[in-house]
Amino acid sequence: MSIFIIAEIGINHNGDVKIAKELIDVALDAGADAVKFQKRTINLVYTKEMLGSPRESHWGTTQREQKEGLEFGESEYREIDQYCKENEIEWFASAWDKKSLDFLDKYKPKNQKVASAMISNKEFLQQVAEKGIHTYVSTGMTTSEMISDAVKIFKRNNCKFTLMHSVSAYPCPEDQLNLVNILKLKEKYNCKVGYSGHEKGGLVISVAAVALGATSIERHITLDRTMYGSDQAASLTPDGFKSLVTAIK
């Protein structure tokens, strides 16, 4: 069975297209099947109060400045789309709101992703499922009821999906990864189940997930774990990611 391997760039590009391209190169060199980003409409995803609160970053002293500094717009995604086409690697993104979901339509993605934080939003799940695009649904931060509700929505809309077992800790301690849940999800919902990992480095956990039947693996990648960003510490370096892909394939 072929395992679909996703290199999660997320916001590890730090708002710089040059870094994004370097991370795409890392995925290409390793032999990944796709790279993934995140897309948000800042004013819809966050409250005015939250955006106005203090946060020191490269871009200023407020949460708004930090969030806007990390967010790619149309010009950046046009460049990313062209670069991925030239290098024959798929890209897609997890949208965090309806406007971002519709924005991604213009790139005709083969896949889409629902982040853990969005799985409790049934209205948004319905909007995603109506696209009819195969969707990776992350199960971090969820209850069994939330997952069941999500599965019902995708099945009702005849939208293909893969549940992604995930534990929403960044990085996640290895004794909390609960990989046996891959088997439980497969048995309960009779669907494809993948693994989205946030543990520190290492290959054993992701390879074990494949051994348990995971049909896809998603791992964050970074150029350097000491770079700015909340996801960097839970990301694989270029050598680590290449070793992971080799081990899985």
C-alpha cells in the first residue's frame, strides 16, 4: 500500500516566500507527495480584542501584527502555486474560515484539510464537505461525539475523507501519542485513517503509525528548529524528514 506523505509547512515560512520555497525544496528532496500550508482571514478567525492584545514579534508589539506578518495573501500563493507546478509537487492548505476556503478554490486543490481547532464547527464542516474535495480531518482536541458528527457530515455530502489521528500538543510527549487510536478509528468509522504527528524529531512513532495501518503521514518540517515560531520545535529538519520518508517508503 502506498502511504501519502504530507510535509506540513504551515506557518514555518515566517511570512517569507523564499523560506516557503526552501521548505518545498526540502519536501521535494525527501520524496514527499505534497506540501501543506495554513490559510486564515485574520479578522474572521480572531476577535478584535485578541488582535489588539500585546505580543512581541518580528513584526511589532500586538497579536494582529504577528498574525498578519505570518499570513500569505494572493500574490504569495500565486508564486507558491507556480513553484509547485514547475516542480511537480502537490500543495494544499487548511482553511480556518469560509472566506479562506473559497479563496483556495482558484488553485483547484486535489485535497483539503480541516484543522483540529475547526472540527467542532459543524457549519464550517458542511461548507468544506460541499466542496467535494478529499479532506484530511484532524482529530486533535476532539471528543468521540465531535468525530462522529464530522464523519456524518462528510458521508452525507458524499465527500471522501481521511481521519488524521493527532494529539494537539506542540511538541507532544511520546507517552501521550495514543497510536492505538488509529486502530479504533478505522474499526469504528470504516474509513482511511492517517497520522499527523507533533512529537519532537524521531522516526519511530510515524513508522509505527504506518505499521498500525495509517494510510497517510503528516509531519511539520523546518529549516532549523531554533527559528521563530510555535511549531518549529515539533518539526523535522531536512535530514530528519528525508530519513522519515525513506523509512516509510
